[in-house]
Amino acid sequence: MPAPPPSDRSLEDAVLGLSGIVGFLALPMLLAYGRLLVEVLERRGGLAARPGPSGKGIAKAAVWTFVFAFFAYAWVRAAADLRDLRLEAPVLALSLRGVAFGAVVYVVYSLGLSVLRRRGEHRRWERRIGGSRLQ
């Protein structure tokens, strides 16, 4: 017996959730390509021949692209199903809100992670020097 088709509310939730994931994944993917571009531009100039971009950077960009494409494809399919289920469904506003929310979550996450890294480095330097200078 085939499963019943999903309700419009569950498809709406799926579109919102998948668009949030796509927004969250878009920034690291774009940053990976930006790092590759900077690496290529830095190694391009000069008299000595230098190797091309690092394999690690290329692999990182490829993995981020694959994961992004997977979720983007699922998002587009869910949005198309929602549009088929409800004619003229407001999919664009829902999707843009989800993408914006996902991007904001990623920015907050990365800022928090960078603050924690800086604190950890600061504490390591304090231990090496022999105490805090702020006392």
C-alpha cells in the first residue's frame, strides 16, 4: 500500500527547513571557493614557478559543493511539490526567509567559534608565559 501524500503543512515545514540548511551551507561553500581564488592569485605572480592550489582546498570546495547541491536539490523538489499541491503557494518568501535564517545562524556559529578559538589561544599563551598580565 503506497504512503499517503504529505500534507501541505509538512511540505511547507520541509521547504522552510531545507532552505535554512541551504542558507547555512551556502556561506562555507562560497568561502571555500574564495580561499581557492585567493590561493591561485597569490601563487600566480612572481618569477619562480609555484605549484597550483592545494589539493586540500580543492577537496574542501568539492565536498561543500556536493553537500550544498544535495540539499538544494531536495529543497527545489519539496518546493515544486508544495507548489503542485497548492496552486500559487508563496514558496519564494518562505524560501528566502529560510535561507536568510540559515545564513544568520552560520554567521553567529562562526563568530562564536572564532571567539572560543581566540580565548583558547590566549589561555595557552598565559600558561606559557606564567600567568595573566591582567592581574
